[in-house]
Amino acid sequence: MLRYTLMRFGIFVGCLLVVWGLVYSGLAPRGLGDSNGLWMILLAMLISAPISLVVLRKERDRASERIVRRVDRAKAKLEADRNQEDVADDAARTQTQSQAQTQQGQAQTS
């Protein structure tokens, strides 16, 4: 996931540099008043998003598979813990019931 994030950030920085070059060369508008920096960041984000969507498709799929595996492992561990808890609870109930039956049997023979 970190690799994907760094690659996406790299694409954004590359687009920001291109936008900066275009704005300062006069090929792209400078924005309104003091909004030049914000304008360049927004334009770079707008350009980098579809590029990242296409270029990083395989990396995004790999990251998604890793996340799915991690979630599946967590779900399996949670289910195993629940089952272990259920077994311990059933054993405790059975033991309690057998003790109660033993006490009833002793009380009847006395």
C-alpha cells in the first residue's frame, strides 16, 4: 500500500511540476489574484487523478488483493476465537450440569 501511495504521490508531483512550468511560461492561466498556488495544486490534482487511474491499475489491484487477504485472515482469526470461546463455554456448562446432577444424586441417597 505504501508503494502505491508513493507512486501516486510521484505522479502528482510530476504533474505539479508540469503545471508550474506551464503557468510560469504563460501557456496556462495564472489564476485569480493570489490564488496561483492553489490553482496549480488543484490543476495538478485534476490531471494526476486519471493518469494514476490508468497507469497504476496493476499496483492498485495488488494492493487491493493484499488488503483482502489481510481482512480474510482477521475474519478467520475472529471466527476461531469465537469458536474457542463457544467450546470453553459449552465445557463449563456441561461441567456445571454434571456437578448439579451429582449433588442431586447425593442428596437423594442421604
